[in-house]
Amino acid sequence: MNKTSNGVNTILSAIEEICQEKKLSKEQVLEAIEQALASAYRKDFGNKLQNLKVIFEPESGKMKVFDEKTVVEDFIEEEEKEAKTEELEDKKRFNPKTEIQISEAKKIKKKTKIGNIIKQELEIPAEFGRIAAQTAKQVIIQRLREAERESIYEKYKEQEGTIVTGTVQRQERQSILIDLKDATAILPLNEQIREERYHSDQKIKFYILSVNKINKGPEIILSRRHPKILKELFKLEIPEIANNTVEIKVIAREAGSRSKVAVWTKEESIDPIGACIGQRGVRIQTIINEIGGEKIDIIEYDEDPEKFIMNSLSPAKVVSLKLNKKDNSALVKVKKGQLSLAIGRNGQNVRLAAKLSGWRIDVREQTEEDETKEIEEETEKKKTSAKDGSASGGGTKKKEVKTKKVKKKKKVKIKKVSKKKAGTKKKEVKTKKVKKKKKTSAKGGSASGGETKKKEVKTKKDNKNEK
């Protein structure tokens, strides 16, 4: 091999190596090289009015330098401009660096037209290789960095709104730096879960929240709090959601504590809740482990707002529900002992249900009066609606029996109260009689006392007479 062939081989091998290391295409590397050579030529041999373009052939190691300009209409003289200022206000100004007038272009090429591109090849001085080598090298490195940043930006911009696995590097102020192999991302404080602790070299799944262009390179913002991280984890773990057989309608989340996910399917043969939970809860457990043990409630979505609100308040069972469409509120009543379950710890269950359904929910406990009213209303409804169904008739009879029992209980209570009052009255009469007897006996006692005194007086008189 001669020197030129060795030189060509080294150029090609260098380009291929750069492509592999920086994960760039050959076209991107060649474009960076050509831009670097053009800027090096302009610095030492060109002028400001030249629009330089370089064509580099890595196979032969040769290059050509051109001055490219677009053909435009002839430039109007100053005197004509002053006369037609109003007409020329909207017209584009002439740029001598990138444009050439048609009269000048025809001197170079006779058959040229407006809009054509005129290329004038420039001479390459022998000194260009030595003088421009260092400048070209620096520019090539800079251009390659820019191209690398651009490719990373485009890669992660396409992945925006998806999940990526990253390794925790270190904590910088309140943010945490995450290594994504070919880029460094940021997990800001407001996107972290308070209950989680992040350690160096720990591998975690993150949600790509946003990708922005900055001077240093692409800024990749990650999240662990965003509700859509659950949706992406469900797609990874549950094939029915990945192939759109089961659809996630709404997600309400309080990161690190509890979430509610509403699912729905068109297929009658598929249970959407069972598909998400999996056999013995294997599928949902893997998702829970990925988000640090956060509780997840799977709820069946329903287009009927009443049914959906009832479902969203699970595990509590709703007895009655009334919607007020004017202020978008719902009055919900639950059985005794289930109020705390419906509200949840610190109001979490009802708060998540309100987020999930989009309705303001007021939860109250059912009273005895509500029970009797509901039973009576249901019986009346079933009486009017049930014409043929014996099953429905049997159900109303049962409820009628219940209402009768409730009424009987109330009557029994009233009788007991009246009996108690009668008993107290009898006791009062007895006490009065006893008091009267005592008074009469006291009077009798005083009378007998008087007789004894009379007898004593008589005996004294008899004794005096005898003496």
C-alpha cells in the first residue's frame, strides 16, 4: 500500500470508529467534517461575502470548495427605492452572502433562472492542508459533540412519556442525577416520592417527563410521582393492556401511599380487574414492588356516573346515592360501621374516589329512618314494575315483612313505655294509701291515750273516797 491509500484507510477507519463510539450515522460525521473544513477555509482564505460549502470524499481523501448562491431579481438602485418605498416595504432585502443578482448570474451561466443555485468552485491553496489542519480538528470535535447532543436529544424526545431504567449516580443539592448510559438525567425534588430512599448504583424505573434543549446538551427530566408511570408499568406487566384489550380509563394517585386505577374492556369474556391482578395477585404485586409498596385499588370503569362513584368508593359498600348535576356533587350513604372505611385514613379513600370520578363526594352514614324509607320505596317500585316475575314478587314480600317487623318493634317499644308509666302510677297510689293508713293509725293511738288518762283520774277519786 502507498501513502495515499494508508491515509484514506485511516480517515475511513476514524469515521467508522467515531460512528460506533458516539452512536452517530456516517452522514452526520461527514456533515460535521465538511462544516469544519468550510469554516477553516473561510478563516484563512475566504471572505465574509462567500457562502462556502465543502464536499469531502472519504474514499479518495479529496475535497472541493464551492461558493453557493441563489439567483434572485436584480437589485433596484437607491433612486428607484426612494420613489417606490411603499411598494418595497414587503419585499425581501438582498443578501450578497447567499444571493446573486440574475444579471451577474447570467455572466457565469447564461441559461440560469431566478431560484436556481449557482456554484462557483474555488481554488484550494497548497498551504490549506498545513495551516487549516489544527482549526479543522477543533471544529470537527465541536461539531461531533453537537451532533452527538442532537442525536441524544432526538432519541429521548421520542421516548418522552415512556418508562426508562436508570442507575442512581449521586445527589446534587435536592436533585438526584440518574445515569441512562448515553446521557445523564435529573430527578428533581418535586418529582421524588418522599417515602423512597435512593442509593448509589441502585437501578430504578423512571417516567420521562420532559426533554429540553440547553447549551450543555439535552436536559432530561425524570419522575417517580407522575400518575402515568403506573399506566406504563401496567403496559409492561399486563399483556391485555399492552394489546389494548383492557383499557386504563382514569388514574388517581397519591404517590407513595395509595392509587386507584379504573379499567374497562369491550370483551365480555374478559374480566378487566382479574386480568390486572393476575393469578394469586402476581401481576399487580410486581407493579407494587416497582413503586415501593404503594397500595393500588383496581376499579371497574362505568359510563354511568352513579355506578362509577359506587365502584370508586370500594372497599366500602354504598347503600344509596344522589347526584346533583348543578354543582357536580354526589351525596352517598353507607351502612353503619362503614363510614370510616368509605372515608379512609385522613380522608384518603373518598379523596381518591373524587379525583377518579370527577365528582365532589359527600359521604354520610345511613340511619334507621333511611332504612325504612328505602325499603318502602323499593317495595313500591317493585310492586309497580313487577307484573309477571314471581321472583321479584317474593322479594317485595320479604321486604314488606321487614317493614312490618320494624313497625311491630316500634309498637312494642311504645307499649313497654306505656306499661312502665302505668306501673309508676300504681306505685304512687300505693304510697298514698300507706300514708293515709299511718295517719289513721296515729289518730287511733291518740284516742286510746285519752281513755287511759280518764281511767287514771277515776282511780284517784275512788282512793280519796275510801280514805
